[in-house]
Amino acid sequence: MEELIGHCRICEKPIYCRMGFLDGVVQSDQTLLCFDCSAAVHEEQMSVDQEE
Ligand SMILES: [Zn+2]
């Protein structure tokens, strides 16, 4: 059982909910990211934080 939730904001890969487990990450602004893009964005935010 899987349900299409939406598409990754960055690479537009479809993101499914499989057996109650989301195939990606919902951001605080309600956009979706796949795990690959989520990791990339997280690294970007980390580097920004370090510069502040
Ligand atoms: Zn993606």
C-alpha cells in the first residue's frame, strides 16, 4: 500500500507514503523533499549557520 504525497521541491521525484512511512521529508513550510535533497539542504543550512 502506497500513497503519492507529492513531489520533491528540488528534483521533483515523486514522494510516496509506504506502509505509513513517508519516502521523504516535510519541511516547516509544508514543501516536500526526498531524502537525497533533504541531506543536501541540511548541509547547506549547516554551513550557513556556521557563518553566522
Ligand atoms: Zn529530491
